[in-house]
Amino acid sequence: MKNNLVIIPTYNERENIEDIIRAIFLLSTRFDILIIDDNSPDGTYDIVKKLQSEYSDQLHIIERLGKLGLGTAYIEGFKYALKHKYEYIFEMDADFSHNPLDLLELLKSCSREDVQLSIGSRYKTGVNVVNWPMGRVLMSYLASKYVRFITGLPVYDATAGFICYHRSVLETIELDKIKFIGYAFQIEMKFTAWKHGFGIEEVPIIFTDRSKGVSKMSKKIFKEAIFGVIQMKVKSWFKKYKQANTFGKAQNATAQ
């Protein structure tokens, strides 16, 4: 069993990609990296391929034909991680909005026996966001409040994209049935893991908006999350979920 794989979807991240890769490889614990690039016209893929000659056993890349959505990128990465027998699988952005040092805290949390999903949380201890416009902070914060109210999901940062999964979570969730492909994907994955009974812990982080490159966030993405939540909740009333035991194994049962 391999230990840790960080999945980083990219589209036009040439200004950040080499720095984030090197920063992760400098950590005291080994993390392998899987870049999933959606045919970036700025040459992101070429930079990663060049770095592979330096980090041949730790750096991996999948090139896709175009912009196919954040959710589908992560699903492809999850399948890769399971196939290659990684135990801990991370989601992370390429733009340093997520501090690579916090990977160590997420791993520490997820290594506990009662936790199978760790979330780098912007909102567990207040609002820990730097350099975002106030309107965007409010939109994100209120979206998580809304998700918590509608679904009962006991998470302060439902749209967070800095995650550590134990492989048991990804083995249990029917990945091909995850519907959303935008940022609502993050909500659906957390909600589904919770319904399966996996232990979730939020680890407070400071989220710093990118200083290089262009954000992919938009109001349309948040609208998908807002309107999709109700549909997701209603469908959950009619679905049976395998319940995870304390060791992250699943047995057939119905979520309450």
C-alpha cells in the first residue's frame, strides 16, 4: 500500500504549477502528486512533463481533451489513486490558496481511527479568508450555512476543496453516480461520505486568494451548488447507504 497522493486539477496554471509541486515535495512527509490537466493552452502540461524527469517516481500527470469539470477531474484522480493503492488521497488547488504545510495537518487528522475524511476548513473558527472581496466571502460563507441548514451535514465549510480522504471512503462511494461536476461536487462528496457514516473532522486553515493566475470561480458555479443541494437532499430520502464501521469498512445498512 502506498501512502499519500495529492490530486491537483489544472487549467492554465503555468504561473503556479512548478512552485506548488516543489513546495509539496519539500515537506517532511512524502506526498506523491497527480496533476490532471484539462488541455491548458498556456503550457501547464509541458511544465509538469519537464518536472517528471526530476521527480519520476513521485510526479504523475493525466492530460484530458478539454475543460471537463472539476468533479470529473477528481473522480478520475480518485480512480487512479485506488488503482495504484494509495491509502490517503488529497484534493488541493494549484494556486497556493491552500498552504502545502496544511497537508500535514490534514494527514494527521485523517490518520485517527475515528476519522476518514478531513476538511481544510475556512469557517470552523470564524472566517479565515485573506484577499477575497467581501461579496465573495459572503457568498461562500452563506452557501455553507445554507447547505448545513438544508441537509443537516455537520460541516462548517461545505464547499471546501482542501480535503483528505482515507481510501475506504472512495471505495465505498459509488463514484460514477456522483452527479455534480462543478463546486457542488464538493458538497455532494461530503454529504455522501456523511450519509455512509464516515467520521469527518474539520481542520482550521487560513485560505489565501491566489496572487498569480485567474480564478475559475463564478456566480454560476455557486448557483449550481445552491439549487443542487435541495435535489440532492430529496434523493437521499429514497437511497440506501452502506454504513461504515469504525475501521472505515462498509456493511449493508440504511442511513438514518
